[in-house]
Amino acid sequence: MSPLRADAARNRELLLAAAADEFDEHGLDASVADIARRAGVGKGTVFRHFPTKGELISAIVRSRVEELNAVAERLLTAADPGAALVEFVETAARRQQERDLSFLRGATTPIDAQQRMAALVDRLVDRAREHGAVRADVTGTDVLLLLCAPNHVVSYAPDASPDLWRRYLAIILDGLRPEGAHPLPAPPPAPLTG
Amino acid sequence: MSPLRADAARNRELLLAAAADEFDEHGLDASVADIARRAGVGKGTVFRHFPTKGELISAIVRSRVEELNAVAERLLTAADPGAALVEFVETAARRQQERDLSFLRGATTPIDAQQRMAALVDRLVDRAREHGAVRADVTGTDVLLLLCAPNHVVSYAPDASPDLWRRYLAIILDGLRPEGAHPLPAPPPAPLTG
DNA sequence: CGACAAACGGACCGGGCGGTCAACTTGTTA
DNA sequence: TAACAAGTTGACCGCCCGGTCCGTTTGTCG
């Protein structure tokens, strides 16, 4: 595994940035040709760096998830576990993490960073629960699944305020708190393996 | 506008049923050719009944929304407005309404039935709010947007219990109740048009 | 330098898509 | 039952997609 040539390393970064933009604008249906054009390289160069479109997607997901993992790790030592969980969830939603998570389905490569995120969120939720900030019957997997809901909900209101996701995140957070919680009608899901 | 010939009417129903099944299984990417095969007709017949794939989608959405509108109308006269709203939302989620709403984006034709649904949900929410069953700062549009969240959330947990949506619907419902509600950080969205 | 491997680019391929069409079949109606 | 319009069919079209390939360019290093 020799180090990348200078131009190759630069093009790789250009490609990741262009692909992220293109996927944000057009979803997973964005074409490889458009990504290459946006990055200012030929189409063949895309496939030299990422043998398959799916691996390009996986590379983007991996980096986003790792960013979030860093945030989660920092928050694990925060003084107020309840506020820490809220901050993590807000950060994840703000970064339009739902887009990245939606890649999860198409991702061929199982991404270990996601396993790490699951473990980190488990610990964040455990700490918040022990602190009485989260209802007893909610698991880390629940929170992980609910992460993407606010942005998805907002995607149905095309010309809405860019802050609208905060509204639905707040409603969901209220639903996750112990005050006024009703028993849940279905058991929690198994941890995500993926 | 002469009435349909007998075989044409039958084929139309076969096509709508086949298309609904195919979209459920493969999403909006299901091909017209597959739909035709499933219905046991030629591909040309599809386009005779629905000039465009989008209009086929719209026809399915319309019928689903109209079914839900009938439910909503019945519940408008229920004795307990809070329970009525819960029942409506549960019905909508159970029928995997999120799939249909996801068609909303691709639907070229603006569907008037959706306007009616928006008005009906507004009234259901108003009644529930007056009854103290829903927090004061939540609107009908909020509920309409949140309708699709449970099923969407569950779609990320592939091999999960088919009842898992109930769990997340319950959490969201707890978040919609007045007890333990924190002020919402963003204003409500404008009513959905279209 | 010069030479070689690494990287690049874009024409090209097979395949699947939505949609069209003209020849054919069938329900309807007098 | 005859005759016509309504309906059906599947081959066909143009398009765009992900992915390949090879002739060309370019960074690297002795």
C-alpha cells in the first residue's frame, strides 16, 4: 500500500466533497457522471478511487459517522448527562444526519464506525436514564432510530423554515422524558447490526 | 366521457392492485413493466389507463387518502376528541400511510383529497386541543407531518417486529400531550399546499 | 533530466428505464 | 351477426445509468 500521489490525494478530496454536495441536492440518485463533472475530473477517475458507487457512498457515511462519534465521545464525560444526550441528538439532526443514515440501506460495506456509534449512543442514553433525564423504557437503539425522524418529517414541507427540524426534535425529546410517559405498546428493537 | 368497457374496467382495477403491491415491495422505483406483468396485461395497457407513471402513482395516493378521509370524518363526531385523534393517527400509521405520503413528492398532479385531509386533521387536532388532550402549541399541520415518522423510523430496522411502529408512535404521542411539554423552539410551519 | 509507474479522461458497452405505435383482438350495440 | 370503436399487445425508441478500457498525461525519484 504505497502512499497516494499528490494529485490523486487532491482529487480524492474533491470527489468526496462533490459527491456529498450532489447527494445532498439530488439524493442517492445523483449520477456518477454529475459528481465527476462537479469535481472537475473524468468519470474514470471516480471509479479509480471508489470501485463502485456504493463504496463512494460508504466513504461519505463513514466520515460523517466518525465526526459524530467524536462528538459523542466528548459528551460522555459531560457534567449533565441529560443535557449531553440532548446536545448529541441536536448535533446529529443539525448535520442532516438523516441523509447519511439513509445511505445505510444502500451501503454494501458494513461500516464498523456505525457499530461504534451504536455503542456510544447506548452509553449516552444509559447515563441520561440513570440521571432521570430519559424515561426508563427507552433504549439507545430507540434514540438511534429516532435521530433521523426530524429531518425526514421536515422533508415533506418543502418551503419551510430551515429550523423546522428543531420543532419536531423538541416534540420527540418531550416524548422521551419520564414526565407524563405512558407505557410503550411494543418491545424495544434488537440492536442494529449493520 | 363514455363509460369504460367491461374488460378495461377490470384491467384498471388489476393494475391499481398490482401497482400498489409492487410499490410496497420495491418502492417508487418499481418498473412499469413489472407492474404490467404482475397484473397480467401488456405494458401498453398501463399507459392507456395512466398516461404517465406519475399519474398511476397519484391514482393510488388519491384512493388511500380518501380512505383515510372517511375515517377522519367518522372520528370528527366521536365522543372523546383525544381518543379520536389517537385513533386516526394510529390508523394512518397502521396502513403504512408513510409510503403513500412519500408518493406526495413525485406526484405531478396536485391531489385535492390531500387538501381535504389537511382540513380534517386540523379539525381533529382543534377538538383534541380544546379537550386538553393535545398541547396548546401544536397544529394540525404538525400532526400531518408527524404521521409518517413512525413507519419511516422503523424502516431503518430491517428485521424488526412489524409492530415496532407502535412504539415510536407512542413516544411521539407522549410528546404531543400537554403533560411535561417544554416550549417549542421554532414556529409552526405554514399549511401544506399541494 | 529521463524513465517508469501511477493516475487520468472520455469514448464505449450492456442493460433497464419510461414511453410510443401500428397491427391485432374483443366488447358493444343496432 | 355484422361492423365499428374501444382496448390490448409487445416490439421498438431514445435516454441515461453504472462500470470498463486503453491511449494519454503527469507526478515521482534515481
